[in-house]
Amino acid sequence: LKNFKTALSLYSSMDTITLVIILPVSYFLVYQLVKLTLNNILASKNTMRTLPLPPGPKPWPIIGNVLELGPKPHRSFASLAKVHGPLMLLRLGSVTTVIVSSASVAKEMFL
């Protein structure tokens, strides 16, 4: 009976420690994690709004413009360039790709 009372008092003191120290610390850490995640999402959305993207064909959900490439991508890029211009945006799956199909535009971009 004496050991039971000792164990019970030890258990109740651990519950108090848990409520007083561990619970607020865990809430604080979760709050900081959520705050950091939301800040990153908002910052990335603001950056995407300020950067102008070149024109391109409308992508399909998930696969993007992969089906428009065909067996000879260089010919597909040439035909797409006639419609969308020498600088175009393609989404290949989840990867956003800028295609430059003109030497003069490429020279202008990198000089």
C-alpha cells in the first residue's frame, strides 16, 4: 500500500509536469511550424505574381503539355513557336519549362 501511494504521487506529479511544461512547449512548436509554412506559401505566391511568364499552350491537369511534344520534340517546338512565338512556356508534368526556339531571343536573354 505504501508503494502504491508513492507510485500514485509520482504519477500525478508527472501529469503536472506534462501539463505545465510539455504541453505549452508543444503548442508553441506547432504554432511556429504553421506560421513558417504559411509565410513560405504567401511569399512564393507573391513572387509568382510579380514575374511575367511567356505565353504557351494551355496545359492539361497533372500531365501538362507532354502530349503536345510527339515523337520528334524539335518539330513540335517549331510548330508551337509559330503559334505562341519564339519564347514559350510549357508544363511538362509538374515541371515548368521555358522554351527558347530562336537564336536571336536566346542571345537577347543571356547578354
